[in-house]
Amino acid sequence: MSIRKLTNEEVDSLFPIRNFSDNSKQQLQEMVETTHFDANSILFSAGDTDEHQIYILNGKVQLTLGGSKERIVEGGQIEARFPLDNNSPHQATAMALNEVTVLSVKRSTLDDLLNEVVPGDTDAIDVLEESEDSLLYNQLYFEVTQEMQADKLELPSIPETAIKVRTAISDPHATSNTIAQITQQDPAITAQLIKVANSPLFRGRERIEALPPAITRLGLKAISNLITSFTMRMVFKAKTKDVKDLISTLWLHSRDVSGICAVLAKKLKGFDVDKAMLAGLIHDIGAIPILTHADKHPNLITNKTDVQQTLKKLTPVIGKMVLEKWNFTEDFIELAIHAENWSRKTDQPANYTDLIIVAQLLSFKNTPLQDKYPEPWSVPAYDRLSKLLRDPDDSIDILESAQEELMNIKQLFN
């Protein structure tokens, strides 16, 4: 039973309707009416194909996904600002828990009205471009940007051991013994530093068995970067299974890129292996707050496309925020922003951003992702790095020639 028209307040709260021009909003109010459902009514069932978008205006609706996962959507709450189960066919069954009022409107109608949006009319999501229509339905994207704009987004903290060491090393009077005393409080990191000091990346003539000589060999600056790298795994954590899987995939990618960066840095003039390794681990750090938010609201990751869209759009923006919070230098912040700017052009010599771009593309080779990305040799960063090879006859493409080195670096992070 139709009961009333949309109110102005509802028009200004629902997505993407709130981003319509004033003329489109008025047209919508004239075209549609709300609908009433009694308690225990089924609004739609899993598997149903429906051209309509359904918004909950009043009342409570239970969504059941796969027979076990349930959540409740209540009119007036943030989740109710978006279409209910915005999938076709529907993935969930929606049942009214009490009397509910809904708006049901064809997706094609919304799309037609959206095309009349006047650029600049909307200030709801500052980082959203008007052409990206699909993001207007993306609740994860909306909530994370809202948290960002309210300065409430939870950013990860740099691990405590890394903070202590970085602080100590900033003291001009710091010595290897001072750093060793701090580091030895963490036996696992101590073992990793000794291992890396004896690795092909830094190996000297004699084998090292204790931390102080390892620090002397590596140098204080390298120690700071390496300890930060070895503690970084602590940032990649989650509670729910789906987010754990996403963060695990992210960690493995970061680890692989880190290894490639380290091996490449040995071949290049002006690059430090320890810094390259850390750059590889933190280039996607902006994804962590997004996944942390989703970890607290598991319903936001049922649509994998929405998750990937949000990560692609916001990871560079949030990565900058995280690294600024951690007081990282500008070159690290730059690489987090431009890590996937494959066509990046500059008249400057190659830097760590170029290293990350090429290392990522190399990491995709011989994987299912390979066809989705450019060939490493086809991007400008590849040419810039090639000009800095210590041996002009050497190659940037190190996957085949450095298998053992890459495996040894991976083991450092196991």
C-alpha cells in the first residue's frame, strides 16, 4: 500500500539521490511514493533478480545471507542510506521485523536522474568524482570517507619497538651498544637482524653471531629501516575471516614487492637496500585503515567489487595520512601516493617511487594478475631505473636471475 511521498530530509540523506541536482530531486519526489510492509513480510529473497533499488526509511529489516549470516538494517541509520543488498540477483533474503516503510525505485530511473547532476552541486564526498557513478552506491567507500573527513578514521600505529629504535637513533650520540640494548628486548628481531647481516644483501668477510657487530656492519640508519620492516607484520592484522584473507593477501604482496625492491636496489646507483625493503612493505599501507573499518563492520565487504573500488580509490590518500602520522620522509609519502601511477612521468632521475612501480609489475609476472597490468618494460619508471644500473649490461628484470635471493628475503619475514 502506497502511503506518502518522499520527504526533503529523506531525499537529502539517500545515496546517490542526495547528489542529484535540485531539478532531479524534485522530479524523483513527483515520480515515486513510499511503500508499507507488515511485520514478517519478505521484501525479496536470495536469488531474486530485481531492477529496483530498495531503501529502508522506517522500521527494521533482517538480511539473511547464506542461511547463517544475519544483520539488521534500521531506517534512519547510516546503512539505510544505501540501497538494501545492492546486488542483482540478490545475495540475501530481506524480511521485515516490524512495520517498515520503504522506497522502491528502478535503478534505470536513478541513473537517468543522476546524469543531470550539475558538477559542483555535491560536497558529500570530496574525493569522489562525478563520473564515478558506481562509487555512489558503495557504502564502504562512503563510510571511510566520512570517517576521514571527520578526522575519526582509525590509523595504525607504528610498532613500539620500531618507535624506540627510531627515537634512539635520532640522538646524535647513539651508539651500536645503545641500539643493541633496546633491540635485544625482542629476541625475534635480534635473530632477524643477525640473519640479514649475514645475508647476501649485506654479507661481509666474516660471519656474525651477535647483535652489536651486526649493527656495526649494517649501520644505524639501515637498522632503523630494517627494524621497522621486521615489525611491520604486526600492522597487518584482522579478526574476521574475510578481512583476514584480504590482509593476508595484502601482506604477501607487500612482502614480495619488498624483496624485489631490495634485490633491485643492490643493482642501482643511489639506492639503499634497507630503505628499498621498507618501501616495498609500506607502499600499500593506506589499505590497512580501510580493511580495519571493514573488520568492524563485516557487512561492508559482502560485495568484493565495492571493496576493490574503495581500496583503489582511497589507499593512496590514506597512505599519505598514515606515513605523515609516522613522521616518514617525503620520498616515502610520495611512493605511497604514486605506487600505481604506472604512466608517471618526471624529468627527475629515478627514485623509490619508480622502484615500487617496477617492483609491483614484476611481482605480477607469471600470476593470474599479469594480464591486468602493463608489462614492466613498458612504463617510464623502467627506463629511468635502467639508466642507474651499476652494470650497463645488467637487467632490471631480476625474477629469473635472483630466485635464491628473493627466497632468502621472503624467509626473513616468515
